[in-house]
Amino acid sequence: MLPFRIVVGCCLSGFAAAQSVQHHVVPASAAAVDADSFGWLAGASAPLRQQHLVAPQHLTGLVGRTLTALEFRRTAAAEAYQGGLMNVAVTLAHAPHGPLDASATFAVNLGVGGVLVFAGDVALPSSPAPSPGPAIGWTPDNIVRIAFTAPFVYLGGPLCVDVVGAPVAGQTADWWMADAASDPVVGATTELGGGCGAYGGVAKRWSSVSAYTLLPGAYASFEAIGPAWSIGICAFGARSAQPIPLALLGFQSPAACSLMLASLDAMMLAPFVPAAAPALQHLGGHASVVLRVPNDPAVFGATLTTQWLEWTQQATSNAIEWTVANAPPSLGMALLEGHPQEPSGNLTVHLAHVLRFESQ
Amino acid sequence: MSPQGGSGLRVIGPVVQGGTITVEVGSNDTTVYVSAGSAGETVSHAVVPGKTNQLPVPPVPGGTVLWLWVGKGLNRRVVLVEVLAP
């Protein structure tokens, strides 16, 4: 009888080990304390698609385990959050590439073999203001929990977490911010002037590039404001030592228009697209040129200058000299956000939500 | 004063002439635009990835309504705030 009991006991303990529930926070540094940023959640207040790519070094403890739930913890801001309800669909996939090779197109990051692990309504809890201090627990009042209804066994490699959310009428939570982590790596920009025309306020500063997009693995985003449906020419080259008046080059340009480029290495056209909503069309058009910054040492620290020319005014924008960061972000995550009806979105490799996976 | 906005973009506290605008951005957008009501008066500011962003109030008269927005396409979020005289 004794050997039988030993065998049964061993079987039960082995079963318990295999079924033990574990929690795994990415990034691990935010497991018990608030990270340095925050982010909204897909469906809490608006239709939104959020796709995270997680590097395998964050997930070694999950290899071979079945993921059973995904949780987001609120940020530790000293305010109460009103609860609500959102409708989400969550798909997990072994991604074809890591976060620093992420695409701005959702489908590319999902690859093939994605598993729809949940579809339905999820509660956002009413959450009182947390106690002061960085520590914040994964308690029911603090988290949005999505318990999977289909299993997903993580086999290793980059993981894609795709969440498509829609608000539930009358039950939105307009400001329920989840914890997010950022990386301090950043590019650099220098304003060179040269802007003219009817846009950009007093300084005629109607073009911009965010230093947070000048990162290896990111998409550098060059943007400009101008007349709706006009065409912008976005020019790239080396910085000019002296401003070159556009009038000298034969343009019928407003005063103070100056070319700040000593060379023209590339030019791209982009339309100034007005907002779809009629109430916003007085804000003019928005032109955008996006360049992939490869995660390649050859571009670390690379410098160029960008300046726009708006065609109807023959006006130059403010020129911006910009420099790619000297190293890639070490966050090991990427976040792609966009509208569910659009195939692509805005990718960041320096900012992503804090995620907690439940597994067994 | 209650925050103005929501759904990924909001303004905290009053917006006073000569002061700053405290903006919180919940989306991953890296640029926020501030307009005094016309396209010609629109300027952009980089969004820092921390909790809040401090932007200068443009030189406009008290009572002017500012338009702040992030994002593009269907994902654009807009908040309107009034500039108060000091």
C-alpha cells in the first residue's frame, strides 16, 4: 500500500507544479513600483488598437508555459479613476521580429499563427487614489484583467500582444491611465530658422520632428502644417553655413524665406491633409513624412537637416538639423497605436505599457 | 479646476496669459500641437514621455480659445481650452 501512496503523492505534486499559477511583469523593474510614464487603454474611452512587441529577454521565465491572462496596472497618480467597461479582442502571436524591427503596419508584426485568446467585455475598476509613494500593488482595484478564454503556449522568441478595443456606450472611462515605462535614449534637434509664409506663428515654425522618433528601430516623423490639400516638399541634406534667400533662386516667395540646405540628398512629397471632421478643418492641413531608422550602428549618431517647401506660397519652413541617438533604446518593447479601421499606426520603441502575464 | 479633455489628452489647471499649459498625453504620440484658432497660429511641441508636459501659452489675448491636439487620421484627439487674463 505504501508504494501506491508514494506514487499517487508524486503524481499530485507534479500536477500541482505544472498547474501552478505564476505572474510575470514586463519590464521586471516595474513589478512592484510605478514606472515613469502612463498610457491609455484600447477601448477604455475610444476605439483604439494597441500592439506590443516584447523582446524575448523579458520572457525567458514564460517559455513553455501557457499564458492565461493579461493585466494592466493603473499609474500611481494621486487621483481616483472612474470605472467603466470596454470591449476588446486580444490576439497573441509569436512575432516574426523583435521590437527594434517592428513595423508601423499591424499585420506585419502579427505574422501568421496568431491566436485570439479573448474577445468580449472587460471591466475597468473604479480605483481610489493610491497611497503616496512609488509602490503600487496588483490589487483588483488597481488592475484591468483580461482572463483568456483560449490557451496560448509561449514557445520563446518575440511576442506580439495585439489588443483591439472599442468603448461601450455609456460606460467609458475617459481617464483610466495604465502604467507605462519609457527609455531615456533620445535623439537631438536644432532649430536653424529660415521659415516664412502664413504658418507657424510668429516664429514661422511650421515644421517639426520629435527627438523621440530619432531612435534606432523607430520611425523618424517629419511633420508640417500648411494649406489644406497643398503639397509639401520635404527636403533632406546637409546644413548650409549661410541662409540662401529663395528669391535668389528665382522663387516668388514671401520675405524671409531662406533655404538652409547646402545639399539636397533626398526629397519627398506629402500632401497637407485636413482633419476629417468639418469642425477641425480651419486648423489647416497636416503633412507627414516618415522614415525608418534602422537598428544599425551605421546610423547611430547620424546627422542631417530637413526643410519643407510649401508649394502654393513657395514658402520655406523652419529648417531642423537632427541627429539619431547614439544607441538603441534598451526598453526591449515597442508599442504601435492606431485606429482599428486603419492598417498602420504610430510606433514607439521608447515607450510601452507595463504588462503582467499570468501563466501556468 | 477640473481637468479639461480626456480620452488620451487633457489639460490640467487653468491656462493663464504668460503662463504654461500643463498637458497630459495618454497616447504614444510624440508631438502635441497648439493653435490659437487658425492654421497660421499653430505650433508644435515635443511630448516628453513622463507624466506631464509644460507648454508655453502662446501670446494671445485673454478669452482666446486654444486648440490642442495629438495624433492624425481617425486617431486625432482635440481639447479646447480658454486662455484667462492674469
